Amino acid sequence: MKITMNSGGLRASALSLGLLLSGLPALGASPDAAGKANELLPVASYVAVPRFSQPSLSPDGQRLAVLAPLKGKRNLMVIDLKTRAGTALTGMSDFDVVSFQWVGSERLVFSLGRLNAPTGPESGDGGGLFTVKRDGTGFRKLHPTFREQYGRGNFQFRYMNFLATAPGSEDEVLVASNFRTSKANDIYRVNLESGQKKLLTFDQPGIVEQWILDQQGLPRVAVLADKEDDPQQFPGARVMIRAGMDAPWKQVARFEPGSPERWSVLAFAENNEDLIVSTRRGRDTVGMYRYLVAEGRFGETIAEHPRYDLKSGLRYDPKTRKVVGLSFADEQHQVAYFDENYARLQAGFEALFPGKAVSFQTTEGTRNLVTVWSDRAVPTFYIHDAEKKTLEEALRSREDVEEKHLVQMRPFLLKTRDGLEIPSYYFLPANYQPGQRLPTVLHVHGGPMMRADKWGALNSFGVTEAQLLASRGYAVILPNFRVTPELGEKIYKAGYGELGRKMSDDHEDAVRWAVAQGFADQQRVCISGASYGGYASLWATIRSADLFKCAVAGAVVSDLKLQLTSNATDFSGSKSGVAYWKRLIGVKDDNWQVAQEVSPALHAARSKVPLMIYAGADDRRTPLEQTKAMVNALTEAGRPPEIVMIKPEEGHGYGKQENWVDLYTTMLKFLDKHIGSGPTAAAAPAPQQAPAQ
């Protein structure tokens, strides 16, 4: 499945959707926005918390809930669309609100975490579940954060995850939680006024890992783990279904550990009997299919893509809870609807904003929330009134960042030395001229088993860093690499046992591709990254010292055995987590030699590249002991890092804007010292954009 987006751009306000629907041509791009050269923004503008993000219309369409900066964090606010008055509902100073949902039009529920971690938004030591009324009253803690549980000495963490508003109620929600046992979860109906909860899944058919609600909000599908404490990444599973809450459970499918035939349940189909599932069905990439429960076989294909996995992103009608479409990210952002009415609306909005990504949220009334963005345009939020046929600009996520300040995210296929083709991105400064050789930074994403950087404007750690560096005259490569998920099984599994080996080959191949394209100066290349990207940057100073002239490494892992055996990490108690990392590194039967061979701290004497290293003092994902191990090893070898930046009261990724500003201001000076920021002329061809298909 593939949708091709048109190129171009548009910023508009108070547009009449009726113009488009009556057949008149769509508006074109603004010559000023398209033709004006990139203008320099201060570092703070790139790392600033957006003024508004993640908007959501209340079911009655009268109010808009958004995240807005307060006390240096993203807090929850509600804006009355009639009066334009805003009310701050939270005042968190140590966590961001990472997710929230309306429960009816009077209440909201939300959870906490960090939105700017190197691998993207995560709960970290946040989590929890809270509720508050739209006017800021009625606050209640439904479940504590992981940090609070840890502080109580509770290491068998309990979670409570919002699933849906309870059927027929506006003050009750359905949640998934592991209250009864840490090894499985249940569904509870929770009253937001009293905090009381009612167990709905007393008759569990086994150790349930996942519940699927039907269109009436009933837990009718249970996915079971076949074995307790199974250390394999893909344990066995059983899929159970029942016709109703009092009906017996029946087994639909059973999968052995590692079975290539395994499929995952995403939702009920429109008849509330068949299932929408994701699986490979002999293909390299995951697609979505109908599974006919009564017949025990697959039905129609719902969606497939030749290069990207499609296993999430279903879109639902808020009234019927039926699946009406899906959204997904290939080299851009795509939306496809199966429902004709939704498809018609999507086509109309896309015609108004050519070249932009468009997404919309429907309500129970006549109003819709429309979000418009691109790789150069920060999100702008519009209110569409279907009855009046108007589209009015409501909010803009950032006022100081315009299209002229950002550059294009250019997709390319990274062709590795062993034949993989991995979708990736690169960035060129706005004033780049063909034939120029540029100082270049290879930014390696975190995870590594995470697709951290996707098409959009300042929407992730890597994209933000790339746009900042491009504005200062650097070319930037944002490569994916083997073990990056969502890009097919071949690319993913090619990373098993290749940490510090073929995964690092991929990083080197990305640089050599950029040099061959003609825009990268092979004498002026630096590597950067955090988390796994920090590890990769450290290892590159030893393994690839002939290719990189400097390295910037954050939230690092420098000793792989220590990382997997230390009690300081937040996953040290997870057998499956440790087993997965051993598999990625290639450790078998606790023989740590393969890990020691690619642990940077154990080979510091071979490091020959200037290094800037940074960390948060309170990081529990990659603890400070990892940074200290590398710094001490380099110092003992007579090669101390040029810059060591450790910020107190910071975790896995900085949370305070002033620390981000300090980090990037220091990083820019470091890069300028070692690879410069200006181009050099060379008789080289202009960079060619490799096909992404």
C-alpha cells in the first residue's frame, strides 16, 4: 500500500472548505515562504517546548485540550473555543504530561513521563494515571508513578493504563492493570469521582499479556503467554476469544516460540466478530489482514507496504468505535481511510494543503480538529465546522519557527556493503550549492530497536539536532540501520549479534554514501548520538577513527557486561530485557567475551578521536557509571575526553531547556573547532536523492 503526497506548501487561516468542495482550485504555496532563504534562529528556538502540542477536541466540540509549557514541562491545558480562555489543569515541574484523553466532555485522564528522551516519548519513572475536570477541579491520583512506587520500596511495579471510556458512562474508564499479579494484566472499570475500581476479568483464561475490547467496550479477546518467564524475545502465545462476557473462552490460534506464522490482534472488524490482525504471511514486511474467526482463516488484505511494517495506527469512529482507516509513516506521513465519508474529508483537507501532512479528529458534533504539518512546517491546528463549511486556524505549535527556518528532510536508501537497502534521511543547508563539500555529522538514533526519527518538523531528538546543525552549515545524515524496527524482518533480524560489528558497518556505509553523493567532505565528518547512538559514537572513535574526526556521545553505554549485570539500570530485573540484549550483542551461555570485544571502555587506549561526552546524573537507563567508566579509561590511557558534561537532576535525556541550550551551544563550538562549519568547493556532482521505493 502506498500513497504519494504532492509537493508544495500552504499556510492559511479562516479558509472556506466550501470553495474546495464546490470544485474551485486549491490555494498554492506562498512565494515568500518558499523562496526566502533560511534565517538563523537561536539555539533556544530549536529546543524550546512547543507552545501547544497534542491537541484534542472534547466530544462536544466546545473545548480544546492541549499540552503547553509551564514550569519548564509540558502541562495540560483546556481552551474554551468560544471565549478563547485557557485553563491550566496541571503544574508538573518534574514530569511532562505524555498522554491524555477526554472522558466525556467534562473530565480528562492523563499519564506522566518524558517527551524528549533520546528514543522518543517514554514513561520512564513516570507513568501513573490521574484525572481532573476541565475547569481544573476534581484532581485525583488513580495510580502512582513508578518513581513513587520505587520510593516506597516496591520493586514489583504495578501499572494502570487507560484503554477507553466505559460504555454508557462519562465518569468511568476502562484500564489495564497488573494489580492481582505482576505476570499478567486485568481489565478494571474505574470510577473517576471515587477512584473505586471493579474487576471485569476475574475469569482469566491464562496469563494474559493483552486484552482486545470489542465495539461495546467488552474484553472479548485475550492474548496469553504460553510460558512464564520465557526469556525469548518472541515467546509462544495463544489467542482466546469469547462471544460475550458470560460465554466460554475458545482458542483461536496457538503459536510456538519464534513462530513465523504468529499474528497479533489489533481490533475487531466492523461486524464485531472477525478480527483485524497484523502479520507477515510469508512477506518481509508486516501487513494488516482480516481474520475470519468462524472459519479459522485469513480473509481480505487490509493494508500492505513493500518497505514498511504496518502494525499499528488504526483510526476509529468515536461514536461507533469501528475502524475507519489507518495512519502510518513511510518516508512521509500517510493516512488512508476505508470509510467513504472519512476518505472524502481527508481528500478535501489534503487538497487545501498540498505537500503537507494532514490529520483530523472527529467529534460527536459538527466540529473536527485538523492538524497540518510537514518536514519544514511546524504543526498548525484548525477547527473545521462541517455545518458552516469553514476551516479556522486555532493554534500554531510554535510562533518563532517558520518554513524559511527549516530545510527539507531528504529520503534515501542506505545500501549496505552486504546488500541491505535501509530507508534513511539526510539534510542539506538551505544555501547549499552543487559542488560544495560540507562538514558532515552522522547522527545515530537511540534504541537501537526503535525507529526514532520520522518525517516532520522538530518532532524528535534526531530531527531537531539535524535541523539545528543544517542551519549552521552542516550536512546531516540520519541513518536507520539493521535492527531498526518497522522496516521489515530482513533489516531487523540482520542486527542480531551485530552490535558494534555490522551495525557499525552501516554507520560507516552511510558516511561513504554521502561522500560518494558529492556533498560530504570526507576529511570533515563527525558522529553523534545518545543512548545507543552514544554507544555507537564511542565505538566509532576506536573502530572507525580513520573516518570520523570527532564524536559527540550522550547517555552512553561503554561497558556492555556492566550494563546488563548492574543493579543501577532500570531493566536489570527483566529477564526478557537482558535476554534480548544478549541476543543483540551475541552473548551465549554467559560467555561475555563477545561483549567485551565491542565495549568501548575496555579499548579506550585505541581511541584516537576528540570526544565530547554528556550525561544526566540521575539516568537509570544508561547509568552514570557507564559515562564514568569511559572517562576514567580514557584518562588512564592519556586520552581524556575534550569535554565532559554531566547535568545534575537529569535523566536519560535532558528535561530542562537551559541544559539543552548549553549542550548544543557547546556542541556547535566543538564541531566548529574540529570540522568547521563552512563549505569547500570541489568538482563533484550534485547530490542525487536515491529512490525511497
